[in-house]
Amino acid sequence: MLGRYQPIVVANRAPLALEPADVYRNTPERLVKGAGGLVTALSSLASSTSALWVAVARDEADRALAARGDPAELVTEDGTTYRVAFVEPTPEAYDLYYNTVSNPLLWFIQHYLWDLAREPIVDTATLYAWREGYVRVNQMVADRVVAEALASAKPPLVFVQDYQLYCVPGMVRAALGDVRIQHFVHIPWPTPQYWTILPKSIRDAILHGLLGADVLGFQTRRDVRNFLLTCEENLGLAVDFRERTVFYEGRAVWVRNYPISIDVDGLLAQADSEEVIAEQARLLSWRPEKLILRVDRTDLSKNIVRGFLAYERMLDYHQELHGDVQFWAYLQPSRQDIDDYRAYLGSVLSVAARINRKFSRGGWTPIRVEVDDVMARALAGYRQFDVLLVNPIYDGMNLVAKEGVVCNRRDGVLVLSENAGSYEELGDFALTVNPFDIDETAEALYLGLTMDAPQKQARAERIRETVRAADINRWISLQVQDLRDLID
Ligand code: G6P
């Protein structure tokens, strides 16, 4: 169906990032996959449909990529080509859009991260950042989409992504009128009350922007319900909860959940690559008998500190495990221009150091923290863990839970937060925890490490089957099916 159309993927991030040459490590310049689950999933859509990808140039490295062509033809190390059209806001506008509004404000609201007794403080600076940063960058992106749509020989299908670009659907609709637009929100959608943290002008503009789309996609049924409620309660719109539809300016906007997933075959091929096998050999040279793993961006929503506190409890209760177990936290640095993120990484490191001081003996270190971003190393970890800890406070989906178990070779156990989107699909086969409860998490870590082989195998197999049955192709085809129903 997509063949008749020109798909345009619109996201803050480009699918690839430029990693400059490093003279000290003696590594050449590389084009590497961008961070986060959005890029992981959307890359499959873009490469399988020869979509044009409209992205925002985030920094000097992106501007260097933008200088390679318009759109730039970017070829990965495995030969996949992406066509990326960059918009280039001023660094000041980008900073207000990304570091003041998108993260932390919207990200913190949508993951319930604010300690409301103290933060956030909303003032005219917030409104300024909204206007001069967020809206301005959204308008630049929308203008670029409109230009590409008008230049295209085929009718465009616009796929806008995530919380950085909430105003884009409305802006594109205002310019083009009759055009098919889908917006997918990758992160949780909170309750209507929690949105009232934002000034009315901002929270209403977010809904008006989104409702410019024909179809709104979310990760889970809970997100869909919360969105419909928000339209009804905060904007007074007519909503049909059974049909999952919002009536807006004479149009019916469909609201659906499409749980995002992974490219299982592509990932498995990558997990067998020479680079990963070399990383695995390195890992095998230090791994203890039992390995607990976590792989996360250093984001407050990921709950890394409570994960360490739970592990500390487990070591308190189970002295017999000392020396035989290690917790490897493989963490990708994230959003380090934002104070809260820098402080959070500081807490992660200091809590791990305290626990290591408390228990280390005879060459055994209970926690190994690595802050780095080498995909092959994460994949080696996926192959080797005995327990994978995924305990976010709230998370849209969390693809680590899916990737990890699919790649694992030891029937490792997944310990999963009930507030991760992936809980809806995988919860029955994981050991599920309340992410705030460190005693319950300690118990789950212990159960995972000591579970008998047949039970481990049965659980891992069910997760692998579930992910296979609902992989990234299904995520794409469900959305295409709905667009087809809409167009026909
Ligand atoms: C999450 C968000 C994405 C974002 C990614 C990485 O997955 O849903 O929109 O791209 O995190 O975050 P960053 O701010 O580095 O792009």
C-alpha cells in the first residue's frame, strides 16, 4: 500500500549520528545508529519504504551531516541508505526547544518525574521557551514537511514522532488541508490532571497540534484511555471511548495503540556479528558465575538508583551469593546539558561506589558501571545475562526488555517493572515488580538468579515467541492497515 505514497518520517533525531574520528583511540569517523528506542524502530520503517526522514540538526555533528546533501544520503556500515532532510534551528532556539521544554518539562510530566512540592516552577521564561524554542522549531520542521510534500510526485503520508513535535500535525494540516498524517507518541500519556501542571495555553496547544493528525498512535491501551480522557476533560471535546475517536473540527481523529517492537531477524544477525563475538570474548574474561545486567540511557525514568538499592538488599540477605554475582550496569550518557540529568548520573555513580565499598572483598566488585555507548557491547551483554533488570518508574515501551531476551543464550530471566509499556505484552512471563519497592525487586533478582532451568527456559521461550509474533513489521503493518481503512 505504501508504494503509491511518499512516506515522510518526521522526528527530532536523525536515524544516524556522526561519531567523529578519535585520534587517541585511533578510530575512524563512523556513522552509528542514534540513541533510544524511537530510532531503533523507525529505522526499519524508513529503510523498508524508502521514506524521506525529516530531522532536526541537534549539534555540530548533525550540521556536518546536513552539509553532505539536501536531503543527505546517509549509508550505514551494513549498506542501508537513509535520505535525511535536516532543519537547522539556531543553537539558542534548539536549546529552548530541547533542553527547556521537551526535556525536562514534557518528558518529566509524561513520566511523572516531578516532585511537585518543589518543581517545576512555571513562569514567563517557560512561555518564552515554548514560543521561541518549541513552537519555532516545530514550525521549521512543519515548513520542511510541507515543502517536501508539495515537491513529491506521489501523495505524501506523514509519520510524525514523539513529544518533541506535538505542534507539527496541526501546522502541516493548516498548510496542506487534505493530507494523511499520523503521529506516534513513544512515551506514556499521563492523566488529565497531571497535564494541568502546564499553563493552559501550552497544554491546549499540545492537544490542538496533535489533533491535526488523522490517526494518533500510542504504545498501550492505558495511554489511549488517558489521551481520550485528556481531550474530554481538559478541552471539552466530544469523545467516543468505544470507537476510540475524538471529534475535532469536523474530522474524526482515531486514537489507537500500536506496541512498538524490534526487528528480530536483523537484531539476531547483528548479535552474531564478529564485533559482538569479540565483545563477548572480552565479557567472558571477567564475568562471574551469575550476571545481572541493565542497559539504559542515564535517564531519571529508568530508575537506576533504586535498582542498585534493591541489589544491595539482596546482597544483605544473601551472603552466599557474595563473590559469585556481579551487576553490570551498561549506561548510555543522555541529555547531559540538563542539570537534573547530570545530577542523576552523579547519584548513579556515587550509590554504586558506596555499595562497592560496602561489599568488595578479595578481588570481587559487586557492581560494574560502564558509561559508554557501544551497541556491540550491549549485544554481548544481552547474550550473556542471567537476569536482566528493567525497572523503569514509567516507560513508554522499553525495547531493552524485548531485545535482551531475544538475544540471550542462557534462558536468562527478565525482571520487569509493571509500569513499563512492555509489561502489557511480557508481564506474564517476567518476574514483575513495583519499581518503587526495593524489597520486592531484591526478591525478584534473587528468584531470577536461583530459578530452575526448566522454568527459566519456559519463560524465556514465551517471551521470545511473543516478541517474534509482534515484531516491528507488525507495528508497521497495523498502522498501515489503519491508514488504509482511513483512506478507502
Ligand atoms: C526516547 C524518546 C525518543 C528519544 C530517545 C533518546 O526513546 O522517546 O524520542 O529520541 O529517548 O533521547 P534523545 O533525547 O537522546 O533523543
